Amino acid sequence: MTYRILYVQHYSGLAGSTLSLLYMIQQLDRNKFTPEVLFTADEGSAVTLYRERGIPVHVRPDISFYSHARNGWLPLRSLRPWRPFTWAAKILPSAQRMRQFLAEHHYDLIHINTSAQIPAGIGAKWANIPVVWHIREPLHPGNLGIRRFLIREIIDKCAQAVITISEFDAAPLKPGPKVHVVYNFVDFLKFNRNLTGLPFRNELGIPEGQPLVGMLGGVVHSKGADTFIEATIEVRKVHPEVLFLVAGIPPGGESPVAWKRTLRRIIEKVGRLPNLEKRAQDLITLNHVEDSVRFVGMRQDVPEMLSALQVLVWPASISHFARPIIEAGSMARPVIASDFPSSREVVKPEETGLLVPPNNPQELAKAIQYLVENPTVAQRMGEAGYRIACQRYDARQNAAKIFAIYDEVLARRSI
């Protein structure tokens, strides 16, 4: 018997959640499971990528989401403090649309990818289809904890099984036998440590011998690009030969809408809203490090990029599981990461990398300089990271754990 599985994803760009989901689907036994993916978003680069891989895709931006994760938290200081309320107003209508979508198609199992898919979870519950809910980010504690309580209750009531990608992500959820920790994984056929990095260097015109230090995540508030650039300024004073790369969303400039530009400038001027893009660009311009920092955009050649680096930096400002850390381990590259509970699960200090206080460019600069000046230590850390990656993040082993959970859920339904 072949089971039809619908995977639900709310973001359609290239990001950790979309790539992790793709890697998992590629491990499926197609004699047993037939996958389809529902993007509750507009068309994006990930939609194209999935279609190119032969995976059937549905696009339904009219089914909304509700984000309450640490890295998706909208404080009152944001430009859109009303968003949580408008998101909340859309939950039940979107859940109804989800139920209608499921009535028009026939699935044996729903796999929800990230905690933000509250409407999809409720709709699947109403449609009486079993749900495996994959939590890829820690829930935010909130101001009073009410929303976090409601979300974890919804997840518990709607899901037959809950998968988290770390112990840290599991902690805010309702404890019980439903919750399983299965770490994110990498495909070692793709993340091949024997890659040279030369195609990446050649594409960008970077000399073979020039040392590279990089980060993945782009100019996003939770990723810490400004801290990375500040550290660059310090390291450059001692090692001007090092080139620092920022992969991911580049600075995008201002909104084309005049009133939005005006509103943002007013709020920024009175200090009520930080502008990370402007801060990053100002740091580069004012400190004359244009030749030391390069934004390389969204990459589909992450293994080649990692193979070209001497060090991978994860300078995040918010605690969450970082796919770049485990990908660096799979490529035998040392890591310097912000010291959060989530990163302590995946970085062994002084063994596979270094942990530094978040939002502290001086300490980050010292750590980068240390590994640049001590390549033997960096290599030893990279090898240790590779051994751990092979033990904990192998795609076949961890995907098999998830598919075993599918079997349990489906078996219970047939009873």
C-alpha cells in the first residue's frame, strides 16, 4: 500500500526550513509514500526548486499562518505591531479553507513543517486526518505566556506526533510521549567534504589562496550580520588579507512605496525601530571595509561555499537551531557561534568550535583571529565536528526515525 502524504510549508523562499523539508522528502521510499507539498504562500524560489525535483506542489496563499517563534517575534516596536492580531483573525477562516482543500484531495497523513502552521493544523484536525507536526524553531515566551500556552495546546490537540529538531525546541512544548527529538540532517552525498571550493571561488573571482570567513543567513535581524561586520572591522586591522562573506538575503534597499519609506524614516529617527540593513551598510562605508566584506546573495551551492571557507560564523542574536552549524560540521569546518542554549547542543566548545557572547563583536573578532592564526587548531575542530555530524546528522539515519514515526501514526489510525 502507498500512503499519500501532504507536507505543509508556510515560507516559499530558500531557507533552512524549506531546504530541510526537501532533504527529508528526497529520502522517502516512493514505493511506500507519495509526497505532495502545499505552500501556504505566494510563489517563491523554493516552489520552483521543488517542482524541478519532480515533487507535486500546491500554492495557496489564502491559507494563512500564525508565527510565535523566537525568530519570528514581532515586538510592539516593529513597524507592524498589529500583525499578531490580523494573523489571529485569519486563523479560523484559513482553517476552514484548509479543511476544504483536504476534502478535495485525499491524503493519509499531514506533515506540518514549523510551528507557524496553526490554521493548517486545525484544518487537518477538522478533516480528521492524522498530523505529524515538525517544530523547527523555539516558541517565544511572549509577554504573559498566554499565546505560547494556546499554541502548544493546539499543537498537542491536533497532532498525533510532534517532532522537534533539538531538545531546546522541545522544552516549551507540552511534554508527553507524542514529542520526539530528531535532529536536522544533511545528505553527505551532497555535503561532500572532499569538495574543493574552487568553483565557488572562480565564480566570484576570489584567488585560491585568500582566506575566507563566512556566515549564512543574510541581513536578517536574528542572524547577526551587523555583529559579523563589526568583527570584520577589528580583524581587518590585523589580517587585511581575510575576506568576509555574507550569504543569504542581501541589503535590499528601501521600500518602493513612498509612504512606507517616510514612515520608516520617522520611526527610525526617533529610535523606535532599528534598521539592520542601513546599519550594516553604514558600518561598511564609514569604516572603509568595502573590499573586506562581500554579500554573495542566496546560494544553492552551499557545500561548495563551505568547502572554500576557513571558518563558518553563526553570529545570531536570537537562540534557535542553526542548520549552517551542522552543515559546516559535515564539511569538516570549525564554527564560531553565539553562545545560546540551542547552539550548545550542536557546538562543543574548544572541541568542534568556539562559543562567544551574542552581540559582542569584540569577542567574535578575537575568536575569528584565533582560528585564522591557528590553522592546525581550526582543522582539528573541523575534524571533530565532522565526526559528530556523521553520528548525529546523517540524512538516512534521521530520516528513518521520522518515517518510523509515520508508521506508528498510520498504524494507530488503521486500528
